[in-house]
Amino acid sequence: MISALISHPTEGLVLFETGAGKDYPEVWGPQLNDIFARENYVEDQELDAAIRKTGNDIKDVKAVIMGHLHLDHAGGLEYFRGTDIPIYTHELELKNAFYSIATKIDIGSYMPTYLQFDLNWKPFHGDGFELAKGLIIRHCPGHTPGLSILQVNLKDSGTWIFTTDQYIVKENYESLASQGWFTRDHASWSRSNQMIHSLQKLTNAKLIFGHDRDVLFQYETAPNSYT
Ligand SMILES: [Zn+2]
């Protein structure tokens, strides 16, 4: 589970996704643990600890952008409950997540622990949203109705695209190999897939996938950074 911390010249510290949250195996319970078994646990990869490694504190984060609200990406929102930190999420993602919890139709993918009214939800709408210079959020439905990717344009290292679970791993991007039930809405996913391929070509972006550890570790991670 991957988060990105961006130090923006006008916005301050912006966090993209939050991971599963502290003690998630206990919070999730045995059935979900069978699917998402935790291996090679290292405490310094917890969200707050990883941010500390960069010389910052999680309390210094000024805004959070959520690619989607599944429990393995949004559980760490617990750190922001009761604060006024804006949590940017696509309108459709927010609606679908609360609906899924309220009706229990998708209770295994979303959790009531972080789908709460004491978070400062800031929905965005439509196809895209430029949060600030060089921080572009793009709606890419498929895996969930409101999934959105984050494009970050940096001065020296160029463009980065954080795909969240539009692609779980690199193979989902490079071939049309089925993701099984992860893909969910295939027609929407295919349109999103075409857009991202085009965007990558135009910007020569580096891609960070939702759960591809090997790709992630080809790059520097905290405390190192890119400019
Ligand atoms: Zn995921």
C-alpha cells in the first residue's frame, strides 16, 4: 500500500492516499485478512512513521487527495478525523462509498471506521480538477465509479502518475490481462486505460501503480525525494 507526500510551494504538504491505517488486521477482522494477508511488516512504513522519516509530521499535512476510498487506501484517514484538513475525493466516489456502507452492498471494500462525518470531505466533480499548479487529478472510473489518478508535474524529474487501483500492478497496465473482479466496470475501465496510455505518451510520465512493490522500489522512497 503506497502513499505519496508532495511538498507544494503554495499548498504546503499534500498527501496522496493514506494506506490501510494503524492495526488494520485487527480492524478488518479475519475474513479480510485472508485476502489481504500482511507480510514483511516493518513499522517504519506506517503512514505517520514514513512521514516522520521525511522530516515532517503527519500533523503538518495540509490536504489529502484520495484516488479512491477502498479500505486499503483510505483506512489511514482515521488520522484526520476531527480536523479541518480537506479530504479531496471525487463526488461519485464519496457517494458510492457512503451508499455502499449504508446499504451494506459493498461492506467488505469500504469501512465505516473512516467513512465518517467528522472528516472535512471536499468533493470534486467532472473529468478533472487542477488542485494547484502541477497537481492534476483525473477521473478514471472502472475499479470504482469515482476513482481518480493523480498527475504530478515536477521541475527536474518530470511527470509522475499515481494510478491507485486503476492498475493494481504493472501487468495490468502493459497488457489487457484480466484483473478479474478487481476491474469491475470493464467498459469504463477501458476508456480510463486509453486516456492514461495517451497521457503517459504525451508527458513521458513515470507510473506508480496501486500495489506494485517492485515498481515502487525502483524509485527512491522516504526519506529521499524527487524535485
Ligand atoms: Zn488497493
